[in-house]
Amino acid sequence: NKPEPYLPLWNQITRLVAANSVVILMLCIVIAAMFSVILYRMAVVIAMHQTESDLFRRNAKMVTSLTAACLNLMVIIILNYFYEKLVMWLTNLEVPRTETEFEDSFTLKMFLFQFINYYSSLIYIAFFKGRFFYHPGDLEARTNTLLKLRYDMCDPAGCLFELFVQLAIIMVGKQIFNNALEILYPIMLVWWHKRIGHDNQNSEAYTRWEQDYDLSAYTRLSLFNEYLEMVIQYGFVTIFVAAFPLAPLFALLNNIVEIRLDAYKYLTQCRRPRAERVQDIGIWFGILKGITYFSVFTNALVISYTSDFIPRLVYMYGYSPEGTTLKGYIENSLALFNTSEYTEDMGPDNRTGWPATCRYRAYRNNPDDKNPYGFTIQFWHVFTARLAFILIFEHVVFMLTGAVAMAIPDVPVEVKNQMIREKKVEKETLFEKEKSRIRNERRVHQISIPSDEHLNVDLGEGLSPHNSSRANTPSPSFLRNHRS
């Protein structure tokens, strides 16, 4: 019955809208940073193809992918530094009622930012790069300026290799940077505290509690950063594992090293953390579950759309002239274009020596067909096979995970048996205590009631001679009371 401070409903709504608006703005800034890297790719590829060096022209794609991935990693690290402080301020602006609500709100905002920050470039390369540009013969592209920006295209072999390079650099680079920061920052902080600290550090007066106080503080975000690092790593390992199968190996090596680094950091460079009793890991369980479901969907898309796995299968079993072989697959996957249909603003100015036709990667009709440059029937066969693969892959994976979850219980059998035994012992103990209590009550009650001999004598004194045969027989009411 004590008054509790609270925020009015309208004040809460205003604060939530303001905080979420800033979060959406920051997410848009991250996406804008990703597009700036895309523009960097386009500019560098054009510049390298216009050089006279044959070495630069041959390796333009490789150099662009490596430098763009490193640039993207630098942008990610810089944005992470500023966004953590911003999210702390926004969460305090919401004024959560409990510490659990504060941690859940802070965790959700940070994870959304980290998800967009780390995975946006990977999602773009895997699912969007080179898919929204015009094709030869597209009349709309002759007047639309945006559709003419066709330089950020996938390699003729597909975008899978570029996705592998991007994922490898971001994942491995992030792990190396985080490990170096986790071990060097506390050491430098402790060194600085001791440098500006007490004058008696080299004497016996430098007490234990003073030494502990000079260590790095264990803040409420220390454990949060460990959780966030593991969740982001889990996303790298699961979401795009089809493009980078070595991701689990690098994650394992990183965790082996990080266990020792964390042990050294928490035992020698940090103050003793405050122990807290918590019910579960909070919102992290829902985040991990969402990443798991999302990873199944993305891996199905990577295998079916980003790689050539499905088109190769369709060609082998439906269009190969020599049985189930890939002979002639490259020629089959290229469409024909009449170069005379190029306008003046397309291609170089000097067109001498151009062939009458050229080929490009698509499933489209020839220029002399009834529907020139339209989709062929093979395109729809491949499209249907991709959709079917996604549905089958998802259902098979979810069925297997469900079977594994049923086969491996959450609580081990030994622990479950011990819990059952503990409940049984508890029931037996309660039963024995209740039985002993009832026995003691009966004993006390019997002591308080007079014996039968004294009672018979008392009853026989007032009986007449002809009723003397019933003198030693107690009345039914007495029997009932005595038995009770």
C-alpha cells in the first residue's frame, strides 16, 4: 500500500515513438552506408577496366570484392561504437519499469542494429545483386537512368564466390578485432588506473581492496557484449553457411581462444562481478530461435537462387542432349542478343569489328522469335524447381530438427530420475511426519480418557439387580467415543 512512481500512458507512448523513430533512422543510415559501399564497387570496377594495365582489368572483380569487404568491416566497427551509446540513451529515455524490461529493450535495439549492420551487405550480395538491372532488348532501360547502372553485376559464375569473400572477411576480421579489443582494453585500463592511482603501490600499505579497486570495472554491459558476440557469430555460422562452409570451423577456433582470453580477463584484470539470480537468458532465447528459423530460409534461398545448383539439375534431367550430363550447359544458359539494337548511349563509341550477335546470361528468347527477349519455358521450369526446392528443404530441415529435439530431451534422463526420486522422498517424508503427528495425537487422547475398569465400576454402582448382567457392558455411545 505504498505509492509507486509511474509514467502516464501518453508520456509512455511519446517516449516509445521518439526512441523507435531514432532507431529506424539509424537503421536507414546503416543501409545508406551499405549503398555507399555498392557505389564504391561500381566506381572501382569502372576505373580498373578503363586502365591500360591488363593485370588490373583481369583482377578487377577480385580487388573490388576484397577492398569493399574491408571497407564494409571498418564501417561496421565505427557504427557499432556510436550506436551502443545511442541505444543506452534511448533505453533510458523510455524509462523501463524493471531491470528486466530495461535489458530486453536494450538488447532488442542493439540486436536489430547489429543484424542490419553485419548482414545487410551479405543479404544484398546473396539475393539482390545483379537481379534488378535491365536485359538487352529492354525498351524501358533506354529511358530509365537508374536501370543503366549495370556495373555492379555478379561474376559470370554467380555471386556465390563474392558472398564467400565478403562473409569470410567480415566474420574473421570481426573475431580478430573483438578478441584483441577484449584483452587489450582491460590491460590498458588497469595500467592507467595504477599509473594515476595511489602513491603506496610498491609498499605493504597497498591493501588488497585497493588493488582490486584499481582493476577494470565489471559493468552491466560486460555480459551483454559476450552474449551479443555469440549471437552474431551464431548468425554467421547458420545464416550463410552454404556460401562459407568453413564458418563453423573458424567459430570453433575463435571460441577456444576466447575462452582462455575471457578467463584471463575476468580473473586478473576485472573486478569481481556481482552475482545475480535470473530465471532464464531473457530475450536472447527468442532471438536465437528467430535466427534459427531465418537461417533455414536463407540457406534454401542461397542454394536455390544464388548458386547454380537448381539450374544444373534442371538441365541435367530435362534438357541435356546426352543423358544426365552437363555437356552444353554453358551454351544453354546464355541468351542471344542482336548488337544492331544497341542505341548510341550504350557501349563504346568505336564499334568497328563488333559481331552481329552476342550472348548474355539469361533464359530469354532469341531476337527473331515471336516474343523477342521474353522468358523461355526453361526459365519457368527453373523457377518452379527453385520454389519446390525451398519448400522441400524447409520442411525436411524442420522435421529433422523436431525429431532431434524429441530424441534429445531438454532435461537428461538421469536428472529427471533424480527429480522424480526427490519428489518421492518428499512425499514419503511428509507422509511419515503426518503419520507421526496423528499417532502422537491419538496417544495423548487415549491418556486423557479413563480406563474401562474405572468406568465399569462407575456405571455398575447405579444399576438394579435385574440389570446387573448388563453392568459390565458399556453403552454404544461410549464405544463410539472411545474408538474415535
